[in-house]
Amino acid sequence: MSTFLGMPATAPRGVGHLRGSLPFPEAAHEALGNSQLRRNLRHATTTIRGKSGKVIAELPDWQQLRDAGSAIKADVMSRLPSLLEQLEENVRAAGGVVHWAADANEANRIVTDLVRATGSPRVIKVKSMATQEIGLNEALEEAGITPVETDLAELIVQLGEDKPSHILVPAIHRNRSEIREIFLRAMPGVDPALTDDPPVLAAAARRYLRETFLSTKVAVSGANFAIAETGTLGVVESEGNGRMCLTLPDTLITVMGIEKVLPTWRDLEVFLQLLPRASTGERMNPYTTMWTGVTPGDGPQNFHLVLLDNGRSAVLADTVGRQALHCIRCSACLNVCPVYERTGGHSYGSVYPGPIGAVLSPQLTGVADNASLPYASSLCGACFDACPVKIDIPSLLVHLRNQVPHPAGEKAVMKAAAYTMARPRLYANAQRAAKLARIAGRRGRGLPPPLSGWTAGRDLPEIPKQTFRDWWAER
Amino acid sequence: MRIALFATCLADTLFPEAAKATVLLLERLGHEVVFPAEQTCCGQMHVNTGYQKEALSLIKRYASVFDPYDVIVAPSGSCVGSIRHQHQMVAASYGDAGLVSRAADVASRTYELSELLIDVLQVEDVGAYYPHRVTYHPTCHSLRMTRVGDKPLRLLRQVRGLDLVELPAAEQCCGFGGTFAIKNAETSTAMLADKMTNIVSTGADVCTAGDASCLMHIGGGLSRLRTGVKTVHLAEILAAT
């Protein structure tokens, strides 16, 4: 992708959670050695994979639904500006206020100012990837406002002063005894006799959250979908805590990535079938909440929609890379990814982990800021097959690898290899010279870096006495 | 039938037995095999590591070297996957329209070995004899890029003396992934560990697959741990009598 004047900006540094502090291989090193994490992840991803596979197999038209989802998203991306303007118009007509945020800083400022204007010292939050992406909680806290996560797993992460490690189940890296300890340490008013029995833990969270729901006047949410033709917003969830936030407070502020817009109400039919099956492995999600602006006497009387760019226009400008914007955050790609299953979400550094994170994060920040992520995949292709909107993640990874600034040594080796392979005679000589690799010792133990990673766990093949082409020539 | 062999750089250099077996098998079935000596590499390592521009000359070479042949076979689901799915893409970005159509045309005549046998030559029983307990690892690219499906298994089921045992979690990646095994060696090793556990659990004495690259990875691990399980390319089993 070439750069030109007027190119849309990528997500700014110093705010939000799209960049990790360590390159992927270093971050993964720690995770791979954490046996508890490995066990939790293996158990959780295997369970979700099984559940999801079962309910997907029930639908004879699953492949056609995927095609439809993909086609609708491709259409959206081809006319995103006009759909967003249509959405804005219809949200306004229904009594909502629409704000445009170019990046994380602007979105955080808008939301903070809106909350301040209400005078509320606290906001309740619906689980939302967009607000995690921009670091809204930190921005609110800085302004003296307390954000309370109400999704059970997000609450566990927040109380544990931790980071989410999965798009759908952000506390996937925690087990119940760890959750009990976190609640005992950080949940206001918790019963000190708390056990690690899951219903007991859920009841403790419920008691704490009910009080918070009833005493907080402002809620912040994300959105799974927005319908341009009606100005309707939608959130799908499992617990009902989202609906509490979306219906009880006086003021609702929704922060939504601009790619979430859908043209028509009818388009939902496709996504409401795709999302729960690919995501939680349910036929239908337990709670689907839709709202259109403000309804007098019913629900929040002040509604603000913050449309977030934060690098999305830059992604859209790359006609290959823009597929990543089709993502509906189901996390199916995480659950089937052999790399994610072993390294967990924190290794990716960004709030978007797994295969989709490995393509989305570097595009939102610019590849140079997340240069190790496109390589955090063996290109096995399981993610592409699992994606409900058919994002060709392996091809996107390859596309991004082609944009990454390469280390000088590697570049020299790759150029030399290409030069040799483009000249058959030189290539045949190089093959014969490969026999010299026997100097690496018997079975090739102990090659120097960067090849030492291979010989640390694997023997090298015996170098054959004769190449195939020499055998062929002698026949 | 006259069949051109694309040996692949890896088999040519490090695993010649896989390429030899492909030749001997096809000749035994009554076909003529030719080996265009100007061939080198499909360029996948360059493309997948982020060097598409450098891969262009290899893609051009593949298209011109194999253009004269109606049927081309490679003993690799991964290289065939790259030829089918990446050559046109790189040609479109760095080459010209002529190369795009030539690459697409040659790719449409390129088959992975099990595809050639079943789809083109329409043979499932190749007359092989291989008296071993064998488990089959479907490599990621043969499964999800080239989409060979169960063709290798159909061929293996007809091999006399062969005791085919199912590999648990067969469709999970072995962790090779080309330069992934170097750049993310530890994660790759973690994936390999699980693959080896599953292979050993079958009690097989041979693990086979349609890709020398994945077998080099799996075999390197099995050898290091002295499991006694060998890796053997699918072509070698089908060529055995």
C-alpha cells in the first residue's frame, strides 16, 4: 500500500490498548511457561469449539449465510461514508445526538465531557471492545469518574486490575479459585465466606451489580450493529447485565466503530444467525437489545452515539486489508487458532488478540508499531474456515508481512536465496554445498541463531548423499 | 500420460526419496514422467515471509518452465496451494497481466500427488504393499488451501499390509509454518509437542503426510525425543511394493 497526502491517520500512540510492550515471541515465551494458563486455555477453547461446531452443523445453509454476511460487509465498506451519514440523520431524527471521533483521544474527550455534564460520579458499562480499544476507563478515572464493568468476565478483569485476554470471554485466563481471590480482595461489600463455587461467585457479582445498576444515572456501551435506514443500535449479550445498562439509566452513551453499520434492518437476519453460533455456540443469544434514539417515558432520555474512526479509515483505504473491518467480534478465530490456544491473548499486546488481532491491530496502528503480529501465525488456515463472514485471515497476514519493515540480516538472506533460486545452475551448486551443513554436527544439534530455535527442540534431517536432480541426471 | 514433475526445492534438496518415489510410482502405473531441469522453487517461503517482490522471479520461472506441459504434479499440498493461490496474487501486484493469466493457467494444470492419482488418473489402488502401522497427518495447506480432502486416506486404505490408525486432533497444525518455526520457535515447539503426543498415542510406527516440510518438522521432534516413530512421505508408501 502506498502512502499519499491526505492518507487517513492510524490510531495514535500513547492512548488505548492496541500496542503491546513486547514483541509477540517474547510475550509468548512467558505465557508458554504458565501451566495454569495453558490448561485453562486448552479447556476453554476446546469446549467452545465443540459447542460451536455442533450448532453450526445444524444449519444446512451455513455456507450461504457466510457468503451473505461477507457480501453485506463488502457492500458496507464500498459505501461506508454515505451509510454513516444516513445513520447520523436517522439517529438525530429519533432524538439521539451523534458525535464523530477521529481517534481515541477525541472519543475519550467526548465521552468524559458528556458524563461530566450529567454530574454523575460513576458510569456503568456494557461489555465493549471499542471502549477497551481507546482506553476509556483510564480516561474516565483520570477525570474522577468511576467506570464499573457489568459483564461478569469484564468485571473480573477490572477488579483484578488485569487486561482482557479474549474478545468474548475476557477472563478466559482465570479459573474459579483465582476469581474468588479477586472478588474477596476487590469487590465492595463482598461476603468474606465466599467460596469458589461458580453459582456462589455469580451471585456475589449479581448482588454487587444490582446495587450499582439502581444507583447509576449514566451508562456507556458499544454496539454490535447499527442500522442506517432506521437509526437503530443493537447489542447482543448473554447475561442481561447489558440490558440493565441500556434501559435503566437516564443517559446512554454508545461508542461504536464506524465499520459496524449495516444498511437495512433485513441485514440483521443474517448476522443474528451467524454471530451467536460462531461466537458462544448458541442458536440464539439470550439478550438482544435494540434501541432507536429516545422513547419518551421509556428507557434513557438522553442518547449519544460516538462514531469512532481510530485508524479504521486507514484500514478502509487498503483494498485488500479492509476485509479485516468485516469482523463482527465473534472470536471464532481465536477458539480454533493453535497459536492463540497456547499463547493466550495477552501475548498479542492488543485488546484484539488471536488471528483477527494479528491482522486488525497492525492495520489500525500502522504495521511498524505491531510488526511481530503478522508473524504470530503458522498460516494453518483454521481461522479462515471458522470465520462467519469469511475473512481470509491467512491471505491478510501474508499481505501485511509484505508491508512490515524487515530486519537487515533476514533481508540479505532472502534476497540471496531468491537470486540463487532464479539461477538453476547456481541453485544446483548450492544444493551440493548444503552437504557442508554436516558441520552443524551429528543430527545438526546446535545451529547458531536465528536457527537455534529449531535445533533447541528438533533434530535436523540427515543430508542425503545425492539430490533428486543428481539422481535424475544419472538415471 | 506424460506428466511433468515439480519436485519442490525441499524434496529435491533434502528429501529426494519423496520425489524419486513419485517418479517410480507414476512409471509403475504406466505413465511417462519428465523432470524439467530448469525448475527450482515455487517461491512460497518468500511470499509467506513478506518478500513478494523477491518471489516474482521464481513465480515467472515456474510459469515458463511448466507452461509446455498439460499435467504437472508435485508431492506437496503446500507448494501446490501456493502455486494456485499466491502466484496470481503476486503476479498481479508485481508482474503484468500476461503473467497473471499465464500463472493462473499453469496453476490450473498443477496437481498435488493424491489429486493427480484420484482425480486425473482415477486410481485408488496403486498396487502398493507397506506392512506397517501408519497414522496420517493431514497438513494444513493440503487440507485448507489445496483442499485434497480424504484423497490421501482413500489411497492409503488400499495399500496392502498397511494398518491405518486414526490420528487424534489430526487437523491441528504441527507448528511448522515455514519461517514461523524459526521466528516463533517456542510456540511452534508447543504445537509440535501436542502433535507428537497424539502421534505416539496411536501406537503407529510411521507417521505419513503429503508434505516433506511438515514431516521434516514432525520427524525432527520425534527423532529428538527418540520415540522410534519414523516420518515417511505419502509418495514413498504408495511407491513401496
